[in-house]
Amino acid sequence: MASRTADYPLIVIGAGAAGNGASERASEAGIPHIVLEASHRAGGRGLTEILDGIPVDLGCHWMHCASRNPYVRIADAFGFDYLETERYDYEMFFDGAWLPASDWEDFKRFREDSYRRVDARYRRDPSDSIFSAIDNDNRWSAHMHYWWSLLHSNDVDEVSVQDAVEFDETDEDWPVRQGYGALIARQAESRPVRFNSEVTAIDWGVSPIRLETGAGVVRADRVILTVSTGVLSSGRLAFRPALPEWKLAAIDALPLGNSNYQFFSFEPGTFGSDPPGNIHYQEGDVSMAIRMRPFGTDCVFTSTGGRFAWWLEKQGMLASRAHLEDALVRIYGASIRKELRVFKVSAWGHDPFVQGAYSSQKPGCRDMRPRLAEPLSDALYFAGEATSSEYMNTAHGAYLSGRRAVERLLESA
């Protein structure tokens, strides 16, 4: 039960995957609580929308590390469909021409060599950057830089090798037919969420903790905070007293980069009956991985990462449309333009309740994720993908971190 002056024993801030995990575990433990969500919707960085009748994920899309990912079980429980394997066949279109299969094999060798170099640098100094570890003069370097920007949402000179190595990869990436974001939102339907309830200040120096929201003040004995490091570093959420320097250092060390999806629907039959599952594209310094007809739908998509993602988002929707459309024209010819139907793009950098994509640890820093996860005064607990040392940048990492925060709370009770 709550103390006499608290409204709730526990308040969870944020109804994304981490908030879902925390709320579920709190319910299992019999802890009365509410979830305060700033937005009008649940899901956080999981967001599924409909493009020309096709569900598309504007945020998290793949159930990474599927054999260890609790969202596979959750998808089964809710009747969501997913592909246990995805088409990994690739064609390469570089500087105006299709490349032979031997070049794909050459790229794979370079990729594996890059991973080995990063592993070796990690053993020497986990705080070094990915950029410092790899061969940046190879013909495939620019495309590999792009690939890493998708994995980390920051560029290779902005990410420590610790992040690259300590992610517990299983190479099982299963997309959800109805949308991963839709799955996370469905999960939240049974949670006690209050929408449009942005917390603007947390007074954690008093007991119970005092939370200021647009709807007034609410008090809790304990709080689990799941907001992004983008929000934590922005000043949008005030803390009284100010967070200690060691906590601020952890937030600063784990900034959000940016990563956005661009989608086109197209006329049926545009790309033939059996287009490649994926096209690796390079034109000058522009790199893309274009996914063709996911789940057999009349849709293609690509994604951007790092500084380029920030830049392109600021240019607006038409620039993002041209980014993908021009690549498709370069590959298939100008006649493709009339076959393209509806365009959709994400803009995570402009979402005030996220302010970016996902976190990466800066070079020069190490072991900052567990530091970010450390609670303050047995009162204020932290969760979210940025607190996960093994599944950072993922929905399931966020979900597990929320459950872990409640476990820590129970251990301290």
C-alpha cells in the first residue's frame, strides 16, 4: 500500500516497452501503480502506422535476438504473426551498376574483418571508437559505416567499441507482420496508463516523491523513470534536487543518435514476381539498404542513421522522399516514378517525447549503462534501452530493463 501521504506506492513514467515491462512486473508483485505517458499513445519508440493498407513500423521493426526475446512469446499470446527467418538474399547496386556475386563475397569478408578488428580493439580498450578500430580506406568502408549507423543511430566515430561488442547478438531478426509497434501498444492495453500526462518535474528530495504533470501534482513512494536519454538531457524534465554529477555523466555518455525509415507503396507487379529481398545501394557517398516487398507486400523501405539522418530529417519530408525515390530511379529507371504510390517517413528527432532514436555510448566512456540504471535513494529507479548492457537499442532490452527495475525495487523493500 502507499504511505499515508502518497497517492500510489509506485508510478511508472512512460508507456513504451520499458514501461510495459515495469508495469507487468509490478502487477505480478501486487504493487498498485499507474503509468504516466506524455503522448496520446502507447509504444514509445515502437510505432506502427498504415501505409496504403500495409502495416509499417516507423520505429522498432525486428524482434532481435529472437530466441532470447520475450516479445516472441508475447506475439504468440496476442496472435501476432512474424517471420522466423527473413530473406537475407542481397544484390548490390553501386555507382550505377549491379555488382557480381564475387563483390558481395568480398564485402562480407571486409565486414567480418571489421568485426574482428573491433573485437581486438575492445580487448585493448573498450572505450575506443569503432572508427579507430577499422580500415576506413577500403572500397567498402563507406557502406560499412552506414550499416553501423543503423545499428547504433550514431556514426562510427561517435560509438565506443564496448557497445558494438557487448550486444548479445544471435543473428535472429524476426519482423512482425502486424507491426512491432502495434504489438507493444497491444501489450499496453492491459496496463493502467494515463495518456497525455507529461511529467514536467520530479521532486525526489521529499518523501513521498512529488511529480508535477499538466493535470496537477501526484505523489508516489517510488518512481520508475523510462524516458529516453534524449529527454533526460534536454531539460524538458526538471529534477529537484538536481541529479548527481555521476548520473548526469552517465546520461551525457549515452546520447541518442537518429535513425529514420522511409517507405513507398507501389503498384502491384512493379518489381516483378521475385525481386531481391534486399538491395545494397551506393551512389557516391550515399549508402542505403533497401528492403523489397516485406511479407510480400507492395512496399519498399530503407532507413538512415547518424548525422545524415539528423540532416535529412531537418530538410523535411520532400527531401526524404527524394532520397529513396532517386535511388529507385537510379536502379530501375525513370519509369518507376509513375508506379510509386504513397510515401511515409518517420521523424524521431522531432518527437518531443523521444528526441532521437536510440542510445550509443560515446568513445572515451565505458560501463555507463549500468551506471545509468542505478537507482537514487531507493526512490527513483531508471529503465529503458539505454540502461541495458546486453540488449541496448532494442525493444526487448527496454522491456527487460523495466522488469529488472521492479526486481531491484522489491529487493530493497
